[in-house]
Amino acid sequence: MDANGAFAVTLAEDADTVCKGLVGGADAVKIDAATLLAPSPLAIAERGPTPSGRVTPANPAFCKVLGHIDPTDPKAPPIKFQVNLPVEWNGRSVQYGGGGFNGVLITGLGLPPAYPFEKPSPLARGFVTYGTDSGHETKQGEPPQVFALNDEAFENFAHRAYKKVRDAAVALMERAYGKKPEKLYFMGSSEGGREGLTMAQRYPDDFDGIFARVPVINWVGLQHAGTRSGLATMGEGWINPAQVKLVGDAVRAACDKADGSDDALVQDPVACKAAFKVETLRCESGKTGDQCLTDAQIKAVNTLHATYKFPFALANGLDDYPGWGVSGEDTPAVGPTGGWVAWWLGTAPPAQPPASNNGIAWIYGAGGIQYVFARDPKLDVTTYKPEDHKARLLEVSRLMDSTDPDLSRFRARGGRLIMLEHMADYAQSPYAGIRYFESVERKLGKAETAEFARLYTAPGVDHVGSGAPANVDMLSALVDWVEKGNAPGDLEVSEQKVEAPSFAVSRALPLCRWPAWPHYKTGPVTEASSFACAP
């Protein structure tokens, strides 16, 4: 056994022969290529779509395996996957989740969600790593939701692809090393976070530890709420980037010092949502400009903050989606990084079909309405009504909404779950994940839930980890909990700046465990609740 308690295994003496021998397959699972790669050094790119996306970790010698799983429906795409088998294996594996509508092969070679930049990657630590495209490939210039017109492709995206690839990866490990993995972990963010919770709910025997960061659960609600917020900004409701800064400054002025420090960080966004009133920014009669908001713009902001209500109940009895919170409105936009401009508003008002300069939530939500729910690519989204597509919404909710609070089977087999919500997230409402965690506590009991699950919140952090610090080694936290019984308590995170050739670490902040503060008000999260880390 190695120092961390797992069984260390090495590929056979001729690793290249073992690797190449994995190619082939007689059933639906086919191994298309297997190549033994030499160790590679750390590389940091000048730019990247996210902070961690700039980092290409150093890798050890490993066998890179590419494969696919044939569909049942000949019109459905195959499920593609990549499995990375280190020559020196620690007996564990990590499945990486995807993002957005997937459609891109997840290689398992990058840093997992929230991972500190200076740490060796899971592969470098001896884990087998793997990922999938979830059963479809997005083509250049094509809406990312086109695949949803095929039933099998959509069901693969919902849950089947991750289970099938997990099983294929386990079989590969047994072939390559002569034994199955001792422990299996899953780490995902956003859509990948939803996938992690899906595995705990649907396939509770498959993973020992799961980390779900900013999971897009209550998926049907998110697509509808995001579309509604976009519709509110059509015409006079759209808010330009200068006005976004106006709102961000006003939120900080109202709430920054509430925690006793002037650090440009709203550490209690729940209380701030109740304290901040966007109406204080209303333009005087007859005036407009970058230093105030019109009635239409104020209505749009209140729409974003408000709960979205369905006319009927979806899976697990949910009939709404919680509104977004405050703080981080003006976090700079670079790809999926940022606040309102990145996710809600874009740099131009919503268009039909969605344009590349629109907010990502509109691109995702409006396209989702057309391809997933109405299944009419030419639909005018402004005319869409959920009640006209009730049967389809219920079907999609059953497949996609990872909101089942009954994790008793996952708990019973010794599974461990860590969730992390970023409180300045405008891709999805962090309150959806908080509400889910509280529903688990109501279903199983708080003490029982604490035996196997943790929820942490990170004030001031956007969807992909920019803004305030939110980097912490959740993989080690899971391993320590699963394999040694050491449950995580309060965690401290450090701000990580990607700077070649070294990493600069600055201020440290707490990652708030939910709920861990004497002034937290029990019961469902409301606008009056307060949950900042205790000073």
C-alpha cells in the first residue's frame, strides 16, 4: 500500500505492449487507440477560458486510451471516452464531469474543479483519470443543444453515458493492471456537478467519493429561469456594461463593510440580498444614462432576483427555481468567467436565434427551449409557454433534474459527498444547491446527513472560480474522509494566481461550511436568512 492507504500497482514490465494490447473490443465498447506517453512538464498558457484552463499539469508516463461505445439507435452518436492509465497506479480512479451541454471530450488530463494550481494533478498522483463527451459532439457553428432532438443522445447526456463510461473504465483497469480499482471518485463542476449528484442518486454503488461544485441541478428550472431573465432584458430592459459596474459598486457600498472589513468582498450575500434595493439607482424623471437605471432595467434586475414559478410540479415535487443573489455583478467577462456580462446580459440585447455576443444563459436557455423542450428549432421563444409542453417538461425533468433527496443507498454503502456553491454565480443560482442539500437533511435527518455529506459556500466567487479565492484540494479531502474516516470541517482556501514560472498565493479566506455559524437561521433559505462565516 502507498502512503495514502491505496494499493500501488505498476503496469507490466513492458508497459508499451500492455498499453497497445488494450485496442479492440467485440461488444459495444471499442478501444480505438492506446498509446504509451512519456512524462510531460507543467505548461501555463498566456490565456485560457477559465483560471485553471490556463494550466496544463505535469503528467507522468501513462497509457492514453481512446474509445467509444456504440449506440443502440443507428441515428444516435457514439459515446466517446478517454481513459488515462498511469504506469505507477495508486489503486484509485477519478472520473471527470463535463460542462455546459457537453459535446466535447473530457480528457481527464487537466485540473479537477477547485483544485489548487500548484498541486500535482490526480494523474500525477497515481490516479487513473477518465472522461467522456457524454454521447455527442458539438459541431462548429451549430447550437449546442441540437443533439437533444435524438432521444438516445439526450438520455446519454442525462445519465447513461457517465455510467457506461465508468463501467468501461473499470474493465480497462482490470485488463491493464490485473485488478479493479480499490476506490472510485467523481469530480465535476456545473453540468459536471449535476452529473456527480446524478451518480449518487441513480447509481449509488458506483462511487466512493463525489465532489459536486456549482451543480446545475433543477436543470429544467434553470433553463426556464435563465430564459425568463433574458426576455426581461429585451428592448429597454437591457443593461449596458457601465450600468453593470454601477450596480456592482452599489452592492459593495451597501454590504461590503457588514463583515467589519473594507475588502471589496460581500461575505454575507444572503443578508445583502435583503439589504440591497436596486430601486435606489432609479433615474430621476425624464433622465437616462450610465449613472442610473430606468424602470424597465430595475424590473429586469428584480426578475433576475425573483423565484421562477412553474404552473405544475416537476420531478421530486419542485415547481419553481430560486432567483439569483447579489454580489459579483461586475466580475470581468472572459468566456464563461465573470458576472452579469458573461452570463446574463452579454454585450448586446438577446437575439433570436441567440448570438455569440449574448449572455451565455440566454444562449443556453433559449436554445434549450427550442431544441430540448419544444423541439422546434424555429420557435419564437417569446411565445413559448411551459403549459403547452407539460408532458415533455416532465419527461426532461425526470431525466435531468438531479433533485432526488433520498441518498440513503449512497450513504449506506459508505459513499461521501462534498458540494460547493459559489455565491457570486450567475450561471446557476447557488440557492438551488443549498435548497437541495437542505432537502437531503429533511429526508434523512441532519445528523445522518452530516455522516456522509458536506456543503460549503464561497462568497464572492463566480461560476468557474474567479473573483474571491475558492481553491482547495477537495480530492484529498474526499480521500481522507472515504479512506481514513476523517470528515472535513472548516476549510481554508487561498487565492491562486497563474503566473509563469511560479504560482503566487495571496490572501487566505475561509470556505464556509453550511451551516456553521451561530447566527444562521434554521429552515429553508429565505431573503432574510444570514449565513456568512462567523467572524
